[in-house]
Amino acid sequence: MWIGKAATVFGKYEKIWKNNRINCEAKMRLCESIISFSLLYNTELWQLTVTLSKRLDAAHHRWQRSILVVSWKDSVTNEQVRTRIGQHSNREY
């Protein structure tokens, strides 16, 4: 599925995500432009179901946490992650 391909693209930029000299805003703009494009390519062919929407949200939150270097073990909610990034609502597809 496209989530796996987008995850591969995300992994190729690992050096950028881990670079402390690049601010979070620039990383998020890069993620939104490149990763979201590869994730949402040909989405007009998908029937957006509740399950697919949850999978897309989970992938997006996983990438946001990776950019912020926040582990799932850190007891940080998705809402707190979105606040740190400056995205105050759920992403709409």
C-alpha cells in the first residue's frame, strides 16, 4: 500500500530528521511536501474508509513523533505532539 512507500521515502530523509541544526518547522514543511505527496499519490482511486483514515492518521503521527524524537514510550499524546509542531487539529485527507 502507499503507506509503506511513503514510509520508505520518510526513511530516506533520516539524516535530515535527526539533524539538530534544522528547525522543526523546516522539517515539517519538508515532510508535508515530500512525504505527504508520496503518501497521497493517486488517492482519488481510494475509497476512504474509517479504517484507512485511522491508518493514515497513525502513519502521520508516527512520522511527527520521529521528527520530534518522541518515543511512544514517553507518554506524550498525539494532541501534545501536534501542539509542539504547531498543527492544532487533525489532518484532513
